[in-house]
Amino acid sequence: MQENLLLCLGLIMSASFLVLIARKLSIAYPIFLVIAGLALGFIPGIPGIHIDPNLVFLIILPPVLFDAAQNTSWKALWKWRRMVSVMALGYVLLTSTVVAFASSWLIPGFTLSQGFLLGAIISPPDAAAATAVLQYVRLPKALVSILEGESLLNDATSLTVFRFALAAIITNNFVWYNAVGNFVLVSLSGIAIGLFFGLVFYALYKWLPTTSNLDIALSFVLPYLIYLTAERVHSSGVLAVVSGGLFISYQNHFIFSHRSRLKFNAVWSPIIFILNAVIFFLIGLQLPDIMGGIKNMPLSRALEIALIVSFLIIATRLLAGYFSSIFTTFISRYITVAVSRPGWRNPMIVSWAGMRGVVSLASALAIPLMLPGGQPFPFRDLILFITFIVIIVTLVGQGLALPWIIRILKPERLPGGKQDDQQLLEIEQHLSAAALTELNSKYSKELKENDMLKNRMELLAYKVDIYKSLGDDQEKKTKALSMIKHFKKIMMQVTEHERKQLRVFRHREEFDDDIIRLVEKRLDLEEERLEDDIE
């Protein structure tokens, strides 16, 4: 027990230190952690570490998906629903089919069912990798929403195909119309289970006297409860967690207090970061063990096949993106689409950002060692090796090249919607006017007696006057934004000065620590409010 604890602490410390180096080098941390794991794995004396697929599917995947769903925009997901659906379903099925036929042709004795199994494993881009890599590149918000929406939903498609392909290999029987019907049933039942638990927890949050600590505790239980229930009834645990997470995310402004939301963000972010960092580090450490499993063919031939498969899935995704653009332009004559002429630049960038990761490796590791009759599972080690190489090529190769691709292609801003600064100005204008109206209508007496309220009202009135004077003049809006940012910068410096002065009271015995912490928390919230601005 003590050794396992020390191992976990060592992994967290090592991964955290490597993330610091990645930040210094401006490299997305999943890419750097995999590279570091690859390098460390070949150092003599480094103990072998094996990833248990249950560790990923039962411990890591539910909270990671739930957190991703919490940070997903309902509006963006609905606006780009056609594109996200095509990518999460169509791209996965197309990639699986291409890999199935190509691998059965490349590898002697490799059946079509085994090919679909391999295709299902390596077809879905990884949610954690996409989110982390996209933080280091500047893309239009719509493209980021499409990529995050795809990575959130495509695991359900790939894991369902994986389940049917594995069953076909074990039973040596596959009926396509049964598979299609089961796929629909698994997907719909998964969504229903997620929404059911979302409603149950909504009622708990809404009508029972929970506290912020209880809200956080229940939020940790929810994704595991949803996932385990869905998997227990042979439904889609991924879709269940995603649908439940999206439902709670949409309702959180109505059921959570401000304190719960602040704590939720403070607690969940570091936990998800630790889970992602450790698992990507472990991926890199797997190579020596995986290479040692290749016995039925020369390692050079296995590497050649893996690189060909990697090239095929990249090319398939790029071609699918290009033809999706052509089809969207054509179909826009007959139905309403979000963008009638997507061009070729944005689809190429979206198609290039197809990094594989944790779910692919866990799926490969989940292949049983033996068939029911006692024979070894055919080509298991080769499938695992190909999966690992695909992860390295797509995550490291495509991930490192993504900023360069974006600079070369120069993504186009999609039509529709307002600029971020315009949205910010309009919302602040409306809220300031609403606050001013509320003060004048309900607290006129207090305004005469309370100087602090009077000063607050004068500040609100000044802000409203500024916003009204802007009109549609873009130059005035730019100057107003500059003034607001300068104001916030100065106030942050003033808040930092207040914090320094607060330290004086720590050394005075007549002031209690809990009171000092309360004041410090207020300063922290004020600084967070000032710092939370659009760059």
C-alpha cells in the first residue's frame, strides 16, 4: 500500500515538473509528457509501469468527460450540431472502415473483424489532448467549439464499434442490421440514463439544503454513478456522462450558489489536470513493454505497418473534411446550414487537429488476452503496437505541427455572431443599467442616507452614460475598452497593495486569523473579477 502511494505521488510530482518545462518551452503539456515518457522508458533501471484499462475507463474517463461537458457551450453545440454529428459519427465510421480494409490487406491472416476492432480503437481524437493543445493556438471560437464537441461525443461511437467488433471476433458471427439496431439502442439508452440522473441530482441540488461542500462532493459522485449504471445495463457510459454533464451545466446557474460555482471551478480544474497529466506521462512509458510484445513479425515490419495506418487515418480525415466542405456548399442550396460556404482552410485545420490519446490506448489494452476457447487473442500485441504508434504520430507529430499549419493556412473567421469585445460591452451596458434602475426604484431612501450606496450609484450612472455615448462608433468602443482595461490594471495593483497591508495585521495579536482570511478571500475574489477579462 505504501509503495503504491509513493508511486502515485512520484508520478504526480514528475508529471507536474515536466508540465513546468513544457510551459517554459510553450509546448502543449500532453505532447511534452508523452515525449518525456518515451525518453524515460528506455533508461535502464526505470521500473516498468503498466496501464490498467479499468484505470482509464472507470477512474479517469468519467470525471474528464463530465468536466468537458461542464465547459461545453450548449449554444455552440447546437449551432454546429450537423458538423459535430458528422465528425463524431461519420468520421469515426469512415476511418474504422478504411483501417479495417487496409489492415486486412497489409497484415497476412488479419480478418476484417480484427480490422474493424483496430479501426474503432484508433479512430476517435482525444478530448483531453484536443483541449490542451488548443490552448496554445489561436483559432476562431467556432472551430474550437467544433473540435471540442467532436472529441466529447466520438468516444461513444468508437467504443460501440469496438464492442461489436470484439463480439464478432469472439463469437465468429456478425449481423450488420443487428449491430445498427443495437448501436441506436445503446446510444439512446445512454442519453436517457444521463438525463435521468441529471434530473435526480437537479432535484437534490434544487430542493434539499445542500452546502457548497456537499455540492462538490455530489458532483464527484455523479459522473461515476452515471457511467457505472450505463455500463452495467450494457449502454453507452460515455454518452450517459456527457448528456448528464451537459444537463447539469445548463442548470448550474439556477441550482448552485455563487460559492458552489467558485469552489467547483477551484476543485475540479486541478484534479482533471492531474488525471490528464499522469495518464499522458504513463502513455509514453509504455513503449518498451509494448515493443517487447511483438513476436510474430520483425519489429521493422510492424513499425512500417503502423506508420502506413497512421498516414491512412490522417489522410482519411483530411479528405473527409475537404469533401464535407464541398457537400455543405452543395446542400446549402436546399437546407439552412450554419455556414453555406466553409471554404477549404477551416476544414483542413479542423481535420488536421485529430490527435489520438488516452481512450485509444485504454481500448487496445482492454482486448482480452485469451479467447473463450483458451486460444490467445489473435494479433493482440500487434494491435496494441499500431495503436501506440498512431498515438505518437498524431499527438506529437500533428500536435507540434498544428501551430505551423494554422500560421500557413490562416483560418477564416466564420460569419455570424459578435466579436468578444462587442458582447462584453453590450452585456456590461445592460447589467449596469439594470443595477442603476434597481437602486433608483427600490432604494431611493437608502441612497440619501448611505454615502457608499450613493457612490456606487454614481459609478454605475457614469458607466451607463459612457456606454450610451458609444453608439455604433467602433473607434469610441475601442477607446472605451482600452480605458476599462487600464482601470482594471490599476485596481489590480491597488488590490495587491491592500494585500500587502493586510500582512501587517497577521503580526498583531488582537486580530484573529479567521477574520484576516475572510478579508483576504474578499481581496482574492476582487482580483479574480478584475483579472477575468478577455485578452
